[in-house]
Amino acid sequence: MPDFSWIFKMAFRDFRKNISRLLLFVSSIVVGIAALVAISSFGENLTQDIDEQAKELLGADLVLENNQPVGDQPVDSLSVKQAAEVNFASMVAFPATGASRLTQVRALEGDFPFYGSLETIPASGEPSFRQGGKKALVEGALLAQFNANVGDFIKVGEVEFEVVGELKSVPGQTGITATVAPTVYIPMDYLEETGLVQYGSRVNYNRYFQFSEGTDVETLIEPFEDQWEIDRIDADTVEDRKRSTGRSFANLSNFLSLVAFIALLLGCVGVASAVNVFVKEKLSSVAVLRCLGVSSRDVLLIYLVEIIIMGMAGAVLGSFLGSVLQFVLPTVFADFLPVEVSLGISWLSVGFGLVTGLLVSILFAMLPLLKVRNVSPMATLRPETADSSLLRDPMRWAVIVGILLFIWGFSYYLLNSWQLALGFTGFVVFAFGILWLVGQLIMWAVRKFLPISLQYTLRQSLANLYRPNNQTISLIATIGLGTAMISTLFFLQNLLLEEVRFADKDDQPNMLMFDIQSAQLDQVKAKILDRDLPILQEVPIVTMQISEINGVDKQENSELEDEERMSRWLYNREFRVTYRDSLIDTETMAEGQLRKYESPGDSIFVSFSKDFAEGQDIKIGDEIEFNVQGRPLKTYVGSFRNVNFGQVSTNFIVLFPDGVLDAAPKFHVLITKTKNDQESAAVQSEIVRAFPNISIINLGVIVETLEEILGKISFVIQFMAFFSIATGILVLISSLIISKYQRMRESILLRTLGASSGVVSKINTLEYFFLGTLASLSGILLSFGATWLLCEFVFEIQFRGAWLEGGLLYLGITGLTIILGWLNGRKIINQPPMEILRGN
């Protein structure tokens, strides 16, 4: 039975002597723990605020939504307040400049929102809007884009409205939503006068209800849900919104926690490396203790107590910093949050950080610490490394298994899927394995092939990469993986932006016009041709829904067994289809063939997108009856097409043959290409002025919007990737300081042999240059591989190497390594050898 009082006494004595060096160990995990605690605290506060502000998210107790007017409902008499809204995408224009943009128009009637408010600048904007008249509330981003102000006029369809307020906050809307589709509120009284709601327009009809306080809305609406499903009415309650919003942000919080966990794992590699150096320097002390009769178990416990103290100190410091850091996160995520986040210390998250920090410190420190068991008393006379082969030490294998189980368990806790957790663990093992292999390969190659003819300073600096107590592998692993994360982000962002910059490509259209009525088609085409612009595509579009699949209608489908039932969504979905007898550039035939409709009475064979059909279990030969504006139309699935929906074109899930839908109510889409932004603005202004119901997508503006959105997302990911880079830098600093005493001995030997301080400085600078080069290049090359895999299998875009960005990252990280190394070693280099010897 070990004497724990003696073990603790010995541990504290050694800890006091080495406290400054041991605290360097914990610095490696502080950033990771801080990130975990901050994200966890932020997530808990956000979840609580979503629960408390759920009514403000929805703005009502119940929302009924459909693409047809929502008529009288059974809940009308049960509510205390009602409001209505019609919303749709449409062009709006600023008469003062003629500029126009596609927006989300919301025609409002009633006092919605019942909870929360439409916050405006000035505050008098909302009351003024409620008083009636031709007044509008406009998103601030839209006003800023066209340099407009409150008091100016905005034209929606045929009607001009005075802007009486700049929208600052809308229930449930985030900054990203406002970037994609700026909102314009107008009074419902003037909707018909605008002339915008015509055939083909995508219009949503919402009705909002408020019930008396304490009403159980879920129970109240239960008797009506089946009928609403048949009528394709979507019912959304506060509990529904709370669940969906909470689930979305829980997923975000878990993803961010995984990123923070990677930073923590990088720090753990630094801990393992630092403990490895610490153990090597303690071998003589361990041998003395063994000579005095102390068992290897007791020696291990002495140093394990020190590690526990160290881990607890790091966990406490990290948890404190994380609690402070969470106050910054609402600003970082402001554009993505639908609620105002309250801030406060989450003791559960702090406890989570303390336990995690202590556990990872012990797990990763044990791997090198177990070596002290193999130190014999003879080591006092004969130096030995106390190293043992991993294959021959079951205890070290047990620690490795414990580390892998911890990583899997932690990721399972966050992802709630053993497959995803296994994938994440595999990714971590693969990334560290690749970087470890690179480090080992570099050290082997330098030792094996280092030419004796090289200049002395160059040869000595390269040899230092595999000297005793070197930090080559740990630095390549930590800095390399941090670099890989942030450079993958840069590379992928640039590739995605290049892919969407179709407006600048000679062979790609850059302007789409839709909601063109049949009576307007010839006039719109004439205006385009008058400007000597090409009509690249002219496509008729017919709106319809599925009423039966293989003779089974929506009601009958809902009564089938789960394995036989088709998706309810398939019956509720509104399909927009076109008709032609040939494929276009974005399509290839996957199965079957296009079959023409020769004469009335022939069977009608339609073609489905292959991916859509497979996802909905639709097969070749299936009988599908469509409802075309009240008229049933029986068809058969004749073929599947591979459709590239990522390319700018009129791509459709369902394709009819010519001759079937010619007489059906339809609207049209025209696609053209303008020469520059000025011509795009002129065409857009002319068309919208003549035909206000027509909506125009200027792909150049879409690219700018995507760049803005990607920029915001990129900032968030860069913020999280910073933790990995910061951890790598801390590991670099601590590794340099820990090896300071080893460098003192090397410098003394070199100076004693006659080397000048300039020569020693050059050797050290070159060594840091090689370390920085190896770490940064390893990370950049790993990121190229990761980017290629993402391009090939996830985004399906062409991979192109971002050499300039890679070069800049290389220069930055290598330069930082050199500077930190020089600052660490300058005191040693500038002092006389005897002074250092006397000081030691």
C-alpha cells in the first residue's frame, strides 16, 4: 500500500522547484478549454433565450401558411387577435434613381407581431406605418445599398410608398436572411393596386393568431391537423418554432464545440511533448529514488500528482478565460442569431471544462510518463533513456485506447451519432498520423542523407531537428494541423466564389427574368432584342401538384403502412415544370428515353431528375396523376435525367413532352447576357418600369450577395480556427522555453569550442526556419488534400490550387516561428559561456 502522504509531500516539493516550467505545460490546453467553455456557456444561454423568447421568434401563438388564401378556419372564433400577411419575391424600385432590386415584399394587415415588435429607426416608424396610407418599412441593408433614407419613396409594383422607417429587427429574422432577401413591409390595403399578384407568382398567405394566456395551443389545434394536411396548410406553433430553432442552434453549437475540441487536442499533443522532455530530464532523479528503495509505482504516482495539479491549474485558467470569452461570442455570431442572447456564467459549462481539462491532461501525459517505470537504480551509473517499445508495453497501449475512447465518447456526446463520432475520431487519427509520419520521415531523411559537405551552420541547424529533446514532431502536429484548418477554409472559400462568379464568364448568362405573363412575352423579347442582346433561353413554366401516385391519392397514402407509404411532402409539393422534346446542356439521359406526344389520346411520358426520383422512391413506369389548375392529367414516368442544378440554366425536376401543356395557364422565363453592370442596370430599370410584375435576377448582384454571406460565415469559421492557431503558437512558445536549458548546454559547448555568438544565432535561426517551414508546409499540403476531397466528393466543383494564399500562409507562420525562436534564444546567445555556467 503506497504511503500517499509521503507521495504528496514529494510531489509538492518537486512541483515548487519546477513550477515555472510545469505551468508552461498547462498553457497548451488553456486555449482549448477556454474555447470549449465559451461555446458551451454560449450554447446554454442561447438555448435558454430561445425558450424564453420563442413567442417573439414566431410573433404569434399560431401561424397558418399556404400558397393559396387561407380562408375561414375553426380556430377563428377561439382566438383573441388575428392578422394576415401575403408575402412574395418581387422587384422594388427607387424612383429617385431608377435603381431596383429583388426583395421580399410583405403585405400586412392587423397588429402582427403580437409578441415582440417591428423595431424601426426612427422609433415612430412602426406607429406611423400602422396608421395607414401609402407607407412602407424597409430593411436597412436595402436603403444603404441604394443610398436611400427614411422619407424617400419606394415603388412596389404600380404604387409608390413613402419610407417611414428603417427596419432594425423583425421577429425570427437574422442578419443573413436580410442579406439574401431584404424585407419591405406595405399595408395589405394596397396589395391589389400594386398589380404584383398574378398567375405564376410564388405567393405565400399567412394568418396569425393570438389566444388567451395559458392556452395549450398544441392541444387546441390537434383536431384540425388532419384537415389542414389535406388542404396543404402548414401550421406552425411556438413549440414547433422553439424545437426547430433550438435544434438548428444546438447543431451549430456542437459543430463549434468540435472545432474547439480539435484545438484542445492540439494542446494535448503539446502537453505530451512537454511531459516527454520533463521525464527525460528527471531520469537521474528517478534513478536516485530507485536506489533509495522507492518503487517504480510510487515514482510514477509522485509525478502523476504533479500532472494532476498542472492539469487542474490549466483547466481552472481555461474555464475562467472561457467564461470571459463568451461575452464576445454574441458579437461574432450576431448575423446568425434570431434572438438577443443574455450573458452569464454557466457553472455547468465551467464544471464541464474542469473535468475535461483534468482528464485530457492525465490521459495525454500518461503516455510519456509511463516511461519512469522502466528506470532502474543502475541508471545512476549508466545513463539510459528509460524508453520502451510501444509493442512491449501493454500499459501504454491501454492509455492509447483510453485516448481514442475519450475522443470518440466526446464527439458522440456532441453529435449523438456513433457513425459520425467514429468518422470524427478517424479524421483526428488520420490527420495526426499524417503529420506524425511527416515529422518522422523528415528526421529520418535528415539523419540519413545530411551531406557532410554542407556549410557548418546549415548542417548543424538541420541536425538539431533530430537532437535529444527535439520538438520537431509536436510542432509539426500542432502548428501543421492548425494551419491545415485555416488554409482549407481559405482555399475552399476562394474556389466556391470562383464557381459562382458566372456573371464574368463569356459563355454564361447573367440575367434571368421570370413571372413574365404570356401577353407580355413578345414585348419583353422586343426590348431585349432592341438592345442587341441575345435571348439565350425562353422557357414556358406550368404550375401543378401531384394528386395520385400509382392510383393512391394523398388520403389513401396516409393510411398505408410506413414501408409502403410515399412521402407526404411529395403530395404537398408544388411542381413547376416545362415541356420540350430534347435535352439541354445541363442534362444527360440516365435511364430510359424521352418519348414524344404524337396525338391526343397517346400516353404521356414524363422525365424526372434522377436524384429526385431516387430520393422519393419513384421508378420508371410509375403512373403519376398531376393536378394542373384543377384538371387531372395522367402521366407515366418514362425516363430519368442527370441534371446539373449547380449551373445557371432553367433546370427542372419534371419535364413534359411538347404538345401536352401548350394550352395550360403558364408564365415564362427569359435568360440573356448583358455586357457589363451598367447595361444590366439599364435593362433591369427599363423592364421593371414597363412591367412591374416581372422579377429580374441580376446574377452579378447574386455573386456580391454570396460573397457577403460567405464572408460572414468565413469570419465565424476563422474565429474558431484561430483557437487552433493560437494553441499551436502556445505549444511553440512552451516548447522553445522548455528546451531552453538543453539549448544552453549546446550553446555553451559551441561557444567554448570557439563559435561566435553570430554563428550560434545563425544556427538557431536556420533551425527555426526549418521548423516553421516543415510545420506550415505540412499543414498547407494537408489542406490541399482536404480541399481536393471536398471539391471532388462534396461540392462537385473543379479543384484549383490557391498557390498565392498558400505562399502567404507559409511566409506568415514561418516568420512567426523564427521571431519567437530568436526572442527565446537571444539571452543565451549574448551572454559569455562562463556566466551561464556559473548561473547553472
